[in-house]
Amino acid sequence: MRRFGVVLAAGGVLLLSPPAAGQDAGASKATYEVTFQGNWTLESTPGGVVSNAHFTTLIGAVHNDDVTFWRSGGRASPGVEEVAETGFTSRFRSELEASPHAAALISQGVAFGGTGSASFSIEVTTDHSLVTLLSMIGPSPDWFVGISGRSLLDASDRWEPRVEIDLFPYDAGTEEGDEFSLSNPATDPQGVITSIRGTGPFSNEPMARLTFVLTATEARPTVSLSASPDPVDEGSPVTVTATLSQALPDDVTIPLTLTVGTAEPDDFGPLESITIDGGSTTGTGEVTTVDDADHDDETFLVALGRLPSSVAAGAPSSVEVTIRDAGPAPPERPGQPVVTPGDGALEVSWAAVPGAERYTVQWRSGSEEYADARQQTVATPPATLSGLTNGVAYTVRVRASNAGGDSDWSAEATGTPLQPVPALPAAGAGLLGLLLALLGGRRRSCRRA
């Protein structure tokens, strides 16, 4: 048999002031002081209050939303039937203990009389925040008051500081009778649980009231995320680390969600969760990245998923990871260029380098340094350097570049711009030709003599 925490009377409990509405959303456990106050009076049953009017032991449990022990419109279980008809709780207690969704059993006697009361404390957690209770209206055929699966969390998953619930009568649908008496014939076939507020002997006044006052909360450890390296080179893994603000005694699995930013869904691999071992504060997981054909940096987001009740989201609760695109490799170093002199210019040629998108040619003279002011960029070889000084020797070098970066500089080559020899005028050329002809005729005359 499963062991349960049993909530018993907490006599003399000092009620603390309820926390402010802005309480810590990370509180996983809460303590409530619960008060049951009977209201079986002439206002609630105008026909009269029987001499032995009373409410039987409050029986129920703290549980999660995976179970419903009774509901209006549903058939009463054997345990609920027994409570509603006789006030005995053993069978319903067994049903509660058999449920894997109940965290604590509640069993509390109520002072005798139609206005009897009871006070006790309960502990609830964020994953077991619902309370079910019922008590027989005694004597009666099968009438009872109670609550079914009432959560003490508000819509923002914060503990409600105070909850007041008016209790109205229900008919269990298991026994006939319309008077405050016991030992009535069974309803055949069995009916369903039905509200009988404002019908038969009952008015629209509540028969009792339950009040829950929040007295204490216990904060959960928080979990935050980080990623390294970030940015990560595409094709390399990134390590995601989940860090607890304090260690827990047992292992805890932290669910994650991965969503695309500028990346495509197939640019990175999955990571559904990270497990942090008991006694430890950190756990890690790995996200793979893909080396694709794109040439842009891309992003994706790693965020906390729906966390277990033992932890709360810390800061940061998400991290954006940048996949740094590797791009193409830088081109190879160009070979040594060939320099052809010209008038005030040099033509520099070299063999094209595969993968190069552009080339930079730099030049200097004498002991000068290379400088950006003395360089030229071309898409393809060759390059013509103009505006140079004739007769001055220049040293040149070439570098290839693409989206992946720059190559090393080539070996140096030298060249000197030259002024071309001027051409003779046309008249001068004619006189020179006549002189040469005369000299040639004279040599022939001398040979004949």
C-alpha cells in the first residue's frame, strides 16, 4: 500500500498574514490553513433543523488534475456512496490511497452540530495543487457537501492568498428519501450526483463554508541557460548548459525547445532536454550544426520548455546562438608576377589563381614601405600601374582575395619605367640615306681602280 501524508488537526495554529499578490512565482510548495464552518441553520433549511444535525468527518485528498474523485453529473463511487449515506470514510479512503495521482490524504473531524467547525493545515505543490473534500449532511439519505478538484493556483500559476468557498448540498443519487433520516431504500438504478441547492428542504443559503488561507510558501530553485561557443563555426557543435541556483537531491530533467531565427530548420540538430544529476547544479547537452552552402551567419534560439514543478525558470531562460558561416577558403598565393616597362608605367601580369575574386597589386620604390595609397585592385590579371617616374626602379607584389579572406603576398618583382628613343624626322632620314649611297659608290670606284 502507498504511504500518504495524513493531514490532521492543527490546533492552536497561528494564522499568518497572507503574502502579497505579487508573491514569488517560483514557489513550488505552499501551506494553507483550512477552516470548515457549518451553516446548517433555519436560513439554509427553512423547514427546521433536526435535533441531531451534524457534519461527518471531512475526507479527501491533495491531488493533481489527472484524477477526479467525484463530480456533479457523475456516478458516485462506492466510497463516495458510503460517505454520503453513512458518514463512514474507510472505503473512500481506500479509493484515495489507491490513486497514484493523490499526494496527501485529508481526514478531519468536525465539531458536532449544524454549525460545527474544524481547522487544519494542508501542504500543496504546483504539480499537486487540487483539493477534493466531502462530508455527509447527517442525518440524511445520501446528501453531502464538498468540493471536487479545486485548485489553489490562480490563472498565472501563483498561489491564491485566500480562497472562500460556499458549500451547497448534493444528492449522491444512491438512496431514496426526502427527509433528514437514515436507512432509506437504494436508488435503482443508481442515479448521478446532483446539486439540490434550493430544492426540497434546502434554500439558496450555503450549508457550510470552506476557507483556505495561505500561510507559507517554499521557493523552487531556478534554472538558467548558457551556450558555448557562441558564435559557433558551422559544422561544429555548441554545448548548452543548464544551471540550477541550488542542487536538488534527485535527478531533474530540463525540457528544451529549439526554434529557428534566421537559420533554417536543418541547419542544426535536436536537443530535447538536459538532465541535471541529483546533488549537482549543472547539466549539459550538445546541438550539432551543419556546414551548408550559405555564406551568411545564422541564428537559432534555445529556450526552457515546460519545467517540472521542482524548478522555476531563471534568467536567462533562453539563449540565441549564432552559427558563424565558414565561407570559402582564402585563395592560394599568386605566383611571382612579370613586370613589363612602359613610359611612366609598368604592366604587371601573373597567372590567375583559382577561386580568387579580386587581386591587389602594390608597389614601392627604393626603401619606401608598401602603403594602401600605392595599390590597385583588379578583377583579373594583368594590371597597369601608371603615373610612375621613368628611370626609377619599382618593386611590386600581388595578393589574391575572395569572401574567405586574403592570400599571402606573392614574391616580389622589379621593373623600371623607360622613356622610348625618339624617332628621326623624315627630312633627316632622307639626307642620311643619300650620304650612305654616296659612300657606297665611292667604295665601288676605288675597287675598280
